[in-house]
Amino acid sequence: VVVYEKGDQLGGTWVYDPRVESDPLGLVSNREIVHSSLYLSLRTNIPRHFMGFSDYPFTVRENGDSRNFPRHEEVLKFLDDFARDFGLIELIRFNTEVVRVERVDSRNEEYWDVESRTTRGLISSHEVFEAVMVCSGHHTEPRLANIPGIDKWPGKQVHSHNYRVPEPFLDQVVVMIGDGSSGLDISREIATVAKEVHLSSRSLYAKISKLDEYYTNLWHHSKIDSVFEDSKVAFEDGSSVHADTIFHCTGYNYHFPFLKTNGIVSIDDNRVGPLYKHVFPPELGPWLSFVGIPYKAMIFRMIELQSKWIAHVLSGKLLLPSKEEMLADVEQHYRHMEESGIPKHHTHLIYPNEYEYLNWLADQVGLPPLEGWLKDIYNKLFKIARILGERFRDEWDVDKWIQEAT
């Protein structure tokens, strides 16, 4: 097993990098890409109880951040400890970027040609493998909102990928697009230095109102209707502001520029496909697989179960269904989405069916279903976060709730 890692340490998106990209929207294709999207103050938005693995819980370490919602440095240390304790570090080639992965058919033998280069010496090499797992994450390539009039709007724009600290927004009027976890966190942090922050939401129930009782300069609005050359931003709720900055907290695009499959695997409106159960391309499985594609799930547990499923298949302990059966399953999923009015770009959004998905994975590898209390507490988490706002991390007694649930 060989693990390629472009950076000089493990951890991926959990490695804080104070640098931001030269293009704050990430549109310039030849820009130097900064992998991490962490902002300096980030704390987890789910408790550590949900971020461990089944055989390696995310416990409080000596002299570490003992809070149930720790800072990002604590997560990175947890991953470092996991890799060290299981002897994984010697498998990793640091400072090595994969630039091309391609299926080759030679003398009736198929294999994967992996081209890589060192990020420091730019020394290129080719190696051959029977199977490839794509585990490169999807929090680096910004996805932007489509706003009428934005081409002529004169202000500054930035995507959350390039946010680290609030000081650059001192005394500004900022319009924030997206009220997910990052959008809410960053809005509150920027509000400590900005003149005003206006958070725009696509929710049908959003209306102009104060977002948080602890901030006098933080407002909630409906979706943006249009923007204008005089810096005005008009919302569908009828209100408008003249803004200095539009801030896109609008998620990310799946992006695998190194992967060459002759169109067998493609990305269409953020749908990576076709993928059987979000993991195996029917045409190329089991020799190509993806880990971590779905979102809005218990990510650490999901990644563990996906990895175990792939390992069982590659080791011969399990057989995948036929190519035809896998394609039929994918098509059935697509039809269900269309009939339910779910947009294509939400193909890999598994909420609210994440438990069914995780239990299906567990069943494949002979593990019992998830404990019922996990589902109960996880569902309550987001309701409590909405009620308590930024205070939920410190005021919600997670340990008490778990003790009562178990």
C-alpha cells in the first residue's frame, strides 16, 4: 500500500494554513492552490463522540483541548496519533503530488498508471498499481453562487475557502451567502469587527430579522435577488444594502483533475458518477473507488465503514454485484432524486438517510448497526445549535444527554 500526500504532514483539510490563494474566488485555473479551508478560530460543530473510529475513540488527551467541541488543532493531533499507533506513517509519501491516474490495458493485462511528482524537487515518476482509492477530499475547489448582475458589481468577493481571520473586514458592510455551519460561524466572527453583516439564506422561511441577540449588527435575509453597479445588494425580502464585500459560504465542487477515465467517471453539476453507493464506478470497480464523497453524515464513521468495505472487496472477502446490477442501482437512485425534486448537485447529500446508508455499509462488512443513541443525539445536535446559536458548543451538556440516552 502506498499513500500519496501532497503536503508535508498528514491531516488534509485539518491542517491549518494561514496562506490564502491569490484569487479569493478560486476561478483562476493556474493559481497556486492552498488545500486547507480552515479558519484560525474553527472549532468542531459536532462533538468529539462522533468523530472517532469504532476501535479508536476521540478521547481527551493529556494537556489537550478537553472541550467536547475542540479546536481544529485537537482533531489534527487525533489523526496524527491514530496514524502513529497503527503504523501508517511509513506508508505515506509526503510532499508527493499525484498528477495523473490512468487505466492502462497492456498485453491483456489492465493496471493503473500513477504519475506523481515531488512538490519540492519536481521529480516525476510512474508507478503501476492494481487498484486506486481516491481519498483527496472535496473542500478545496470553491462553488460560487449565481447572482444576477454580479459581473458589474464593483465590490470585493471572497469564498470561505480563503477566509482565515476577521480583521480584513474591519468597518465593512459584508453580505454573507449561505447559512450553513461555516456561514454562521464566520458571520458571527466577522460581526465583531465589521460595520454590518447581512446573512443571505435560500430558505423559504428566511426573512429580514436580527440573526443573533448578542450582535446588534448581524442581520438575516432571504436569497439575493440581484446586485447593481452602485454596490447595492437587493434581497428577495425587499430589503437592500450597499455592501463592500460579498462573501460566498456556498460549498465546494468535486474536483479530480488527475483522474483520467475516458469519460467513464465524470462530474456533472457536482454529481460524481456513476458511483455505486457513492464508492465504486460500476465500469471500473473494484479497481477504482472513492472514499468520503457523501456529505452531511457522521463523516469519520462513514469513512471508516467505506474503507472497510473497499478492503473487504479488494481482499476477496466480498464480491461486488455485477456491473449491470450496480448501474441499475445508480439509475434507480437518480430516478428517485428526479421524482422527489432533488437537484442533481445534491446527489451525494445523504441526509436524512445517513443512518440507513451507514448501517448498510456496516452490514456489508459484518458489523452491527449503529447504536440508536448516536442517531438520537446527532439529530438533536443541529436543532440545539439553531436554538442556542454560537453558545451551543459550550452550553450543551453532551455527556449528560449521552448518559441518559444510553
